Amino acid sequence: MQYFKDGTGRVHVFDDDVKIEAAPDGTTTATAPNGSPLNAPDDLTPYTPPKPTAADQLAAAQSAKIAEINAACEAAIVSGFTSDALGKTYTYRSRRDDQVNLMGAAMSGTDTQFKCADADGLYAMRDHTAAQIKQVFADGVARKLALIEQSNALTDEVNAIAPDDDAPIEAVHAITWSAPTKASA
């Protein structure tokens, strides 16, 4: 990347293959790789952006790590959960539509069929009493809340790292997502 400032102090950034040339009268022109002129100020001067401070680098690392944690949490939320409401462990889907459908089934207060997978991974509609579907819903909510709590705890850990800590960026990178176990859900 090439950096330039114009007469007003505004910074302009160009790809390396853009040609910036000074004319004898002191004006500048910008030319695209294909030779066509670019619409750019005619008073550009080379500019070197300041190097990011340690605090800037830490903030960028923290922001990236928090985005990574949030994405991992979201992936875990929609990856399904288990419930023993039917007397054996079954797996239930938990994409957004699945969550809405489960909530509707639980709130209906009636017996219903609901799709879940057995130990062999075979998904099928299975009979659930009103109490069982409410338990499945409660198990799904507990799992989701445990995942959100894990995400919040890791985010707090990332944000607690200060620029004056020993190797703060390495400390940020060392924090990794791990979904809580069912026992803690």
C-alpha cells in the first residue's frame, strides 16, 4: 500500500500498482495499472502512517479474539443439544428455526411429536408429552445459557488483559473457546 496526504491533511491510500507522479509544476497525478487516470487530488505528498502503539495492537488483538469467541459460541448454540426428557438421551437440533419451533411446542402445553436423534444419529419424529417437551425446552435453554456464560467469561478474560501485563498479545491469543460440558450446562 502507498500512503499520501493531500493539502487538507486527508490521508489517501493506493494499491502498490497505482502510479503516483509529480509534475514539474508540483502537482501530482495518479494513474491506474491500465494507464487510465484516477480521480485523486493533485497535491499529494508521501505519508508514513504512525506505527500502532502497544495499546493499539492489544486492542486489535482483543477485538479479533472477542469476534472469534462470539463466532464459536454462535456455532455451538446452533449445533444441537441433548436431553434425557424421553428417558434416554436424544439429540435435538438448535438452529434458530429449531429454537423457535421448540419454544412454540413447549408453550402449547399439549402432547406433540418432535424431531430428535437417537444414539445412532437417526432423526425421527417422536412422541413427547407436554411435560417432556417442556423439559427438552428447559434443557435447550440451559445449554444455550451455559454457552453464553462461557462466552461472557472468556470475553471478560480477554478484556482484563492490560497493555502493561507480561506479553499481553500472547495472553490474548492463548485464550481459546471451549464449550462447557453437559455437567456444567
